[in-house]
Amino acid sequence: MVRSLAWGVMIFFGFQSAMFYFFLTWLAAIHTYHGFSAVTAGLGVGIYQATGIAAMLLISRILQKARDHRLVVGVTGAGMAVGSLGMVLLPELMLLWAVVSGFFSASSLLLALTMISLRAEGPQQAGELSGMAQGVGYIIGGTAPLAAGYLFQVSGTWTVPLVLSLGVIAVYTAMGMWTGRDVGLFGEGVSR
């Protein structure tokens, strides 16, 4: 249980990080690809980041009250999927998709950090899990912009990376559903 739950937290952290960095890096380019001006593209990235602040304030209150985080995981995963799909299917609403993606991306980050602290059973274990999840997770996250840029270059469209991002979202949502249960690394309920 210890190793598998720790790996699940790491995969959740890494894949949610991948989505954050994908949008942070390429959201402006996705805007301009769909005919928006550079100014509007910059506004979209600013909205993506600013919406995250509101998400952190709201989601932190919800996470403090819940022992089982699977509902929050499901909602954030669905929200990210809506943002990605919206950019493909209704690109004329890019600023709306920036709001949606920014809100749920920040929610996922807070959820990932919360999982690290709540699934560990003590300060030493929290440090070890944090080092694993963030160390490997940010490497995973850092590869997403490179992969997305390559896919755009090869395909000539942002549709391919955006559709494939649904797979990334599905993986981190599945891992989050598993690691979001009220369980610690040793299989006992999370105490607060």
C-alpha cells in the first residue's frame, strides 16, 4: 500500500503539473492560432493565472472540511476536460476556456499539495512523499510543453495536443480518485 499510494500521488502531481505548464506555455499561442490578437492572447494567459487565485481560496475551504477528496478530484478533472474540449470545439470562447482551465488547474495543484500532506503519516513521511511527488512530478510537468510544441509542429494544429491532453486529464483524474480516498500511506484513515 505504501509504495503504490505514493506512486499514485506522484503521478497525480506530475500529470496535473503537465496540464498547468502546457497551458501556461502555450495558451497565448493557442489564442493567436485561433485568430485572436496578441493583446487578447496575453489577456487570456493573465485570466488563466488570476482565476487560479480565486480557485485556491475556494477549494482550500472545501479541502479542509472533507476527509475524502474524490468528489473534488472528479469535479476538477471534468472542469479541465471541459476547458480543453472547449478550446477545440468552441475556440471563439477562448477567454471563457481560460477562466475554466485556470480555475480547475489551480484547484488540481492545491489538491495535489493537499494529498501529499494528508496521505503522509508524520513529518518525515510528508517530506519523503513531497520529495518524490514534486521531484518526479515537476519533471513530468516540464516535459508537457515540449511534447505539446512538438505535436503542434508536426501536426500544424493545436487540436492534436488539446485532444491528447484529455488523456493526461483522464490519467490524473483516475490517480486522484484512487489517492483521494480517506486513507494514509499505511492504509489507515487520515487523521486531523
